[in-house]
Amino acid sequence: MQIPLSRVITENSITALYLRLKGSHSFSALQVSISLNKVELSVGESKFFICTAIGEPVRLEWFNPQGERIAPSKRMALHTETSRSRLIIYNAIIEDAGIYRCQATDGNGHTEEASVVLEIYQRLTFQDVQSPQEFRHGETAEVVCDVISSPVPVVVWYYQDKEITEEHHSRFQVLPNNNLQIHQVTKADEGVYRCEASVEARGEIDFVDIAVVVNVPPVLSVPQQSFNATADYQESVTFTCISSGSPEPVVTWHRKGQQLEPSEQYIFNRLEGGRSMLTIRNIRQGDGGTYSCKATNKAGSQERELFLKVFVQPHITQLKNVTAVEGSAAMISCVAEGEPLPDISWRRASDGQTFVDGDKSQDGRFEVRGRHGKSVLTVSGVRLTDLGRFDCEALSRIGGHQKSMFLDIEYIPKFLTNHTIYYSWEGNPVNISCDVMSNPPATMLWRRERFTISTEGTANMRVHSAEGKSVLEVTPMSDRDFGRYNCTARNNIGVRYQEFILAQADVPSNPYSVRLSAVSQRLATVTFMKPDSHGGVPISYYLVQYKEVGSQDWRDVKSHSIQTTVVLTGLEPNTTYEVRVAAVNGKGQGEFSHTETFQTLPIREPSPPAVHGQRGMGKAYRLGLVKQDDGGMPIVEYIVKYKTDKEEQWMTKLVPGANDFAMLQPLQWNTRYEVEITARNVKGLSEPTFYQFFMPQKPDITAESLFSGLGLGAVVGLGLGALLLLLVLVDVSCFFLRHCGLLMCITRTVCSKKTATSGKGKEIEEGKAAYLKLPLKEENGKESLKPDTIEIKVHSDNSIHTKPDDSKA
């Protein structure tokens, strides 16, 4: 890098002056200067800075923009003399930008420093832009143009010497990463696109041309898909496929997964218009089946099938039903004849699965072997799920023939239930059920201690039989009838046994954790926990007994079903009771729980009534009364006293205790009333409840007559209309007086839309700038105390330009 002559002269002059001053010892003040004040440097370039100190420095040091002392490295070199230091920056990067300081220190520790501002920018650079770029027809293509610079460049795309804009090219969009996106690209979009990048601040501009190639996947059409022929008659068949695509696809012919090659039998022809033909000469028996033509190019491939059938009607001559034992092997044979011999396949009707010659199921149990018109389906390890119909189908080039057979499975008896323990008690009959599934049907016997129970039964045992089911009815008469019973099921495949236990039921154990809650003068709620044992028989209900302390007469209350909460009613106030709970099942009642004691509340004066008011008709007022706690005795009456707020004399009204309201009348218009309500039972009076209400002014007769003919809906509608009119008047007033309100919002919205529409062309030329209002920032990041704002213009290329705003925040 060459240093300007003026800069060299300046540096030499400073050095000479320093030496003269130093020699005369007449100037000892420390001064520091750097050869450059501000430097712009592109990424990858190198630069050096010379720092000169006047005075008597003992140390010269450089500091980076982060305030750290610079130590020599591969990219930053330091050459320091007594009063001169040179900082060299090699291969500058963006992070090197900032303020560099040179600091000189004399022998007294006094320091002086100078600084230089280094600005780093990135030149326009296109990074590995590929051309051509290929895309598939119909997909969303993204033409890559990777360009970097600082500040961020403005990228414009051109096609056929015209700028690409979203306004005129609805399918084209320039992405934030400067790539060009083409939605549903077509062959018509193929051509050369220019990616032009510019940096306005430096007047830098460059471009790259990118060839876009659109590959169209092959499209195949088959004029005729199915062909028929007869073998051994020197017949020929010609298959035709018509293909299109870009680049022009290559068409190949296939059969049974293998590509066909030209031969005396297979003749290939290629004509204009993408027509490809395969001619099969001298058709033989083995030529029947599926053929396919396949078109392939860079964009993909497509394959179409064609079928050739050679006919001789097949016929199935032998197929029989088969019976097999579960777990053994079953062999099903199907024999067919025809010319040529047909192919035989099997189909399982239960799930539609098919088996052909050579097939073997995933579990290895089904296997097909065939030869000379005979096919054998072997089923190993026969299962009950194999039971059902199997279809044998013989197919040849003429057609097909199908017959069905049935595979029957015989198996040892299987018990269908795991319920083997039954409970009962002496005199209570119980049915022990033995359910069996078997083929052929099984004979069933019951045994008890090595003795067979006859079908006629005994004095306390009976046997009820049905297909697949035998029920032993036992009525235990003594302990000897409880124990083990054996059900034996037998057929010609084998025998199975199942043991049942008849256990003696017991009464339930006692409930526990008895608790009393919600105890009042007349009511109490009893809750408890279920017993640990139900005795083998489900609990029917719970028995709750209670009595007064000192009494011998227990009173019974049954629970609802097996609920563990029971409410005791009809209790006497201020009385101590005992309560206990027992569970009851079919065997009987279990033991009682631990006895709990509780005491009902004593009779007292009632609680103050709750009051709510509602104006009645005319000069009447309806006063609602809500009974609270009656203190254990019914409310006899309510004593209602009322007067105006200006009178001293109370008026009294007695209301029966069964009533839930009191009607006060006649009353005075436009008057406030005070009310005092007291409830009374035989024990005495409650505390009073105080209430106030206001009788309105006497209704306007004219207004009443005006609205008396209108329904509730009409009156509400008129009220809403008046309210809406009032709101409109208020909004208009706000619009003209205070410039606010709904009307002002609508006006601003309409005006802003018009302004945006009129400036649309200018907005496009300026890069569709968007404006943001941000508070002015100081260098340290804190907000300035000035109320001014700056206007930031953000272009579509993400570059930012600012200018002061005249308006105040």
C-alpha cells in the first residue's frame, strides 16, 4: 500500500520537531498522534497505522475497540520503537471495525492517547452461483443467487431484459435471502435470468446470469391396454406407448421385472410424436401376462402396464372338504385341467388373503405347492381361526374357474369361564355353571369326591344340561355339601377337567369409622366405612340402629342400596342418642360397629329471617321472606313493623309462619320506608332484620296511557333507539370539538387508505419503504432526553436509512 506524499511530509515534520524539542529539553509535554484519523477497509484487505509520540514516552500501547490491549497475533502485528509504533491489520474481517486507541505513558505515569476509526465493509461478492439451475415442472423453484456485501446489497432480478416485480409476475417472488422463487414453474419460464446486486452508498454494482432449465416429467399414454391372442397360431401383437417430456424420455419395455431386448420375437420401433411400439411375434403359451413400458428422463419416470391374455378354458375336477384336528396338519388338494394347464391360486374367505404356487405365509403355517395342474395347500399347526371356506381358482389365457371347500376343525373341549369359586349357606341353593366349547360336542359329567353325580340328581343336587353348558344346582344341607366339585368334558379328541369350589358364605364383618355430621334439633347424618369382608356374598344393605341413651328400644333405618350415608330424622331436640351400624348380605346380618354417641341441639329462638323486596302493583310493596334456622320448632308467625322515615309511629302486620311473603299496602308515593321483621316460634322471638325501600313518584298518567298499548318488546326497542340516537349525537360532538370518537377513526382510516393508494408508484420506486418511529438513542444505549424522534426507512433489501423527524413525540 502506498502512503500519500503529504502524509509522509507531515510525519517527517512531526518527527523532526520532536527531535529538536527533545534536544533542547525545552518541551517535555507528552503528545500522541496517529497517521490516519478514519479509514474504510473492505473485508480481506490489510492496513497499517503509525502512532507517534512527542515527549519522553516510556511505553506505547495499542487498544482494540473492546478496550483490550492488543497483543501481536497472526492477523495483527506490532512494530514498536521508542516514540513510534506501527499497528498492522492483515485480512480484515467485519469484527475488526471500531475505534483503535494508541496510548503513550511517560516516566511519571502520565498518559496521552490518540484514536483512529476503522470502518470495514464487504464488497459485492457472488458465492458459488450455479448455472444452469434445473427444476422440475410444477414444483416451486428457487433460483439461488447468493450475494454478500456490507451494507446489504439491493438485488433486482431481470428476465428477457425486463425487471421482475411481483405486481406484473404473480408467480414470481424475490425472497428475503435474495433468491428468486417461481411458483409452479413451467416450461415457459425456462431461459436466462439476471441477478443484479448494487450498493448505493459506494456506487458498486455487479450481476450474474443464471440459466434456468425446466425438466418436464414423462407422461405416458396407452391407446390400448389389453390384448387377447391364441397360442401356437403364429399370431402377433403390437403394444403402443406414446410418451412426452423434457428432455425427451427414453422408453424401455419390461416383463416380469426384466428389461426386454430386441430379438426375433421382440421387435422395437420408435416413430415421430413419441410413439414407441413393441411387437411380440409367434405368441406361445408362456407369452401371456403383464408387460410394461417405462419412460425415463431427468425429471422422473412413468410406467404403464399392458396385458396379454392367451386363452384355453380351465376346469377344476377335484376339490373336497377336509376335517382336521387342532394342532395337526391339513392338506387341501385342488386339481384342474385345461390347455394350457391353468395357474391355481387359493383364497381364504375369512380375510381375503391369497396364496399362489410357491407362497408361504409369514408365520410359515400356510404353504402352496403345485405341479402339472395340481395345487396342494398345506396348513401346519391348524388353529380354530383357520376354520372356514377356502376358494380354489384356476386361471389360464382363456379364462378361469373357481370352486370352494370347507375346512372343519375338531378340537379338545375348552372351558370358557374362570369363575370357579361360589358361595352359599345351608338351605340356600346355588348354581355352579360349567361352560364348554368343543368340536365334536362334548359329554359333560359332574363328580364329587370320586363319585359321579347322576343326571337325575340327588336329594339336594340337580344337573341341568344344554349344548356346551352344564349347571349343577346344589342346596347345601350341612357342612359336608361344601367343598370341591369337578366338571369333566370329553369328546373323541380328548378330555378336560375343571374344578369348582363351593365355599360356605359368612355374614359381613362390621363397618367402622362411624361419624356423625350435620346434627341439628331434628336431623343427623351418619357416615361410615364399608366392612373389610363381605362374607363371600354381596352386601344387600346397611342397618343403622339408634336410640336415646338409657332406653332399650333401638330404632332401625336401612340404607338406600349399599350407600354408606344414612340420614336420621324425627329426632328430639337436646337429646343424647347412641348409634351403631351393621352390614347385611344374603347370609344374614353381621356384627354391629362400635357405638357412637351424639346429642341433638336444644330448641332456641329462630334465626333472623332473610328479606328481599319487589315492588308490587300500584301503592303496594311485596316483601319476600326466606326462613332460616327455625331453632328446632316451626315458625309460628312473622311480625312485620314498618313506617316512613319521617314518622315515629310503627304500623304492625302479622304474617303466618307458613307464608313466604308479606304484602304492605297502602303506601305513600315518593316516600322511603323502614321495615323491621321478627320471626317467632314457641321458644320466643328472633333478632330483628332491618330493611329499607323507596316508593317512587306517582306514575305519569299520560305516559302510562301512551305505553299501555305497547308490549315489552316495543318498549325496549324504543328505549334502545333513543339510546343509539344519543350516542350518535355525542360522537358527532366529539368529532367537531375534540377531534376524537368513532367518526374521527373512520375518517382517518379512509384518508390513510387514499394516501397509501396515491403514493403506491413512489413507494415501489423507493423499494417499498416502511417507516418506524423510534426514540433517539445515545452511543451508550440510553434514551436521549430530547423529545425529538428519528425516522427509520426500512427498504426491502433490509438496509436502513435514517433522518430526523420534525414532529415531536
